[in-house]
Amino acid sequence: MKFWILVHTYARLKLKSEAVKTYLSYFWWLLEPALFVAGFYVVFAIILDMRTTDFIVFLVCGKIPYLWFSKCINGAAGSVFAGRELLTNGSVRPELFPMVDFTQNLYKQAVALAAMLAFVIMQGHFPTTTWFLLPLVVLTQLVFMVPLALIAAWVTAMVPDARMLINILVLMLLFLSGVFWDINELASPIKEYVMLYNPLAFLIDAYRQVLLHQTAPDWWHLGMIFLFSCLACLLLFRFYAWTRSRLTNKVLYS
Amino acid sequence: MTTPLLRVDELTVSFSLGRWWRRDDSVFALDKVSFELQPGEIFGVMGRNGCGKTTLLRVLAGATQATSGRVEELAPKPLSKALLSIGFGFDRYLTGRENALLSAMLQGQSRGNAEAMLDSIKEFSELGRFFDQPVYRYSSGMRSKLGFATAMTLDVDLLLIDETLSVGDVGFRDKAKRSMQEQMKKSRAVVFVSHQASQVRQICNQAIWLEQGTVRAAGSTGEVAEQYEAFMQDQKRGAPTASSSQE
């Protein structure tokens, strides 16, 4: 419990430190995702003329969850190395750094998510009872990303080259997860394969099912992602404890 | 005779100098270092830059593991430790108060305990209203005061200090020295590391001199400091050193 209170306090203070460095301060939490969505809208809706009546709202519901994913994984990737000065203190565990970075992104995402819901309502998709299922989708995405963030942080600390690969993989997932195209338009069995092997594609689709189509996500699939992610979290925290001195030595002396 | 708090036995830390495809060249940061730390002792470690002082502190803090040898804790319960080094992880955009809170929590204190310590840290640090100002407005001496005040208020069994006293004004240095002596009375131990023999001489009772990762002298601070200072004088004059004559 003490570890998680430290994670929360550290993340909160880092967010404050980050905010005072810029003129627009906390407003960037809203502005940054809004600018990303605006950029995508210009490319796909205006230049490529892929405009459907609901394209912008469809795009927002995919882009905001994807941005959360990309920031969590890319941010975690360099976090242990960035925190190496503090690792000289024996009471600091290396997993603290990816978890602090993750929590910072979680707090920012809460604001972006609220803005996303407001935007969806403004576009005429009023809340229905299925909206109550949204917290489960968000929670599953959160739990799904924790082990990936821990893996990205560990691998990058041990082999710095992995950071390049992680950046490329995260970018590839932008194209493979149906952010600006609808995964349901894929033919069978490709659609099923993408959904099965890319949980991010399933989760992005689940956001849209709940918010735009008033449909519950596939519970079995959502539950399996949640369960396997929880299991992976437990294993990875054990793995971090097991490799703690090896990881610290690597970061401090290479 | 009292039981030592800590026994360091043939501690060796080595690194490979080669890249991943060629790992044959090794350098010894510490080579079979042994000493004992008694309760209530301020133990000095002196030596030139790169002699292995910081590596020794990191191993004692539990941050890194030795290649061979061991650090044996002989106290009945596990020792709480704090490592204090210059500019210890301070975020320059956060206030002294926020940095002190975070620092205390990173050293293993609960949030409640850390918050309860803040008034004492403010008083000890002598920062006054600067305590609630961002750290980028601090001089290096003020940063050192904040770091030292946080570490001294932590109430740990073993305090590890890395060259920190070299900054700060004379008045604060005296206060820091008194505070370390207070720790001594509470049967806690301090390991103080410096490249300046004069600093070690001022506050430590026992000391070792590290040179190229090995213990070149150990015993009472006066004797060890004398040998270290003579060595440094030889170095300045360009006379052959003991290590080169051994080779």
C-alpha cells in the first residue's frame, strides 16, 4: 500500500512540475489530444474525403484510447533509465518509475476521457444505459497496459536499443487497431484474427460499441483480457523483485 | 566488546569494460574491502575521485550488489538506511517542501510520517520562506541544506553521506557536524565519504583510505588521514606513489 501511495504522490508532484514548466500549464491535458484529433480529421476527413456523418466522433472514440496506450508504453520505456539517480538509494524499487509514469498518464487520461464523452454528447450521441459499461472497458484497458508498460521499461533499461523497436511497434498498432478505420468492415476470418491477437483493436471497438452503438462488448473476450493482464501484472512485479539488483546494476553502471 | 552493526567482508565489485561482444576486460571498483561498523560510530571513507567511495556507499545502501564478498547486518532487526548525496534527486520546479516530502517517502517513510517531518526539516534547513519556493531559485548551498536536513530528520539506523558537507556555510557545517554527533549518541551509525581528509578528520572516529578500490589504510582517523595526506602530497609533487612502486 505504501508503494502505491508513493506512486500517487510522486505522479501528482511530477504533473505539477511538468505543468509549471509551460505557459498553458494544465490546459495541455486537453489541448494535446484535441490537436491530435484535429490533425487526423484534416488528413482523413478533409484531404482524403473519408467523411461520413459520424466520422469525427468515430475517430475521437478510437484516437483518445490509442493516445493513452501510446503514451503509457512509450513513456514507460525510458522511465527506469531516467530515474537512475534515485536508484542509488537502496529503498527505491525500479518498478516505481514505470508505475509513476503510468499514473501520470492515467490522471491526464481522466481529463481527456471526460472531454471525449462531452464531445460524443455534443455530436448527438446521448448517454444510454450501456454507457455504464464504459468504466469496465476503461479498467480493462488500464489493466491491459500495466504489464506492457512494465515489460517496455524493463527491456529498455536492459537493452536501450529496444526503445526504437517499441516506438515502431506502438506506431504500427495505430494502423493495426482500427483507430481511423472500422474493424467490423474487415472480412471474416481476418477480423476475428485481428481481434484475437490485438487486444487494443478489441478495446477500441468496445469503446465505440458502448458509446456509439449502445451495444455491450463481448464479455468473454473482455474478461479474458482482464484476467490474463492481472496474471501478467502479478508475474511481472515478482519478476521485477527477482531481477532488481541486476536491473539496478545495469542502469547505474552502463 | 559490543557487537558491530555491520560487517563488510572482502567486498568486491567489478565491471566489464568491453562491449557486449567482448567482455574480457574487467575493472575493480572495490577489491576485497573489509571493515566493521560499530553502533554509535561516525565512520570515514577517504580517497581520491574514482577510488570506489560512491560504489561502496551504493552497496551499503543496498542499491547494487557486490560481485563477491558480503555486507552482513548484525543488528537484531534489519537496518533502515538513507543515502545522502549532493542534489539528491531534487526536482527543480517543485518547492523545497514538496521535494522534502518526496525525498522522505522515497527513503521509505509513509506519507503521514513524511508530512509530520516537514516542520522539523524546514527548521533544520534554515531555509525560511524559501522552503516554499521552487528549488530552481536555490543556491547550491541551499540545496545541500535541504538535502541534509531531510536526511537528518529521517531517523534512520545507518546514514550514508557522500561529500555533502563540502557545500554550505561554516555555521551550517557546524550544525551538521553536531547533528551527526547526536546520531552517534542514539547508537546509530554514519558512514561519511569524502576526498578531503580534513573533513573526515573533523567528524569521524574511525576511517579507511581507499585507493583504486582497495583499502590502503584503516584505523583511527588521525593516522589514516596522515597517510592519505602524505600520499596526496606525493601525488602533487609527482613523486612515485606507493601503488606504482608496488608494481
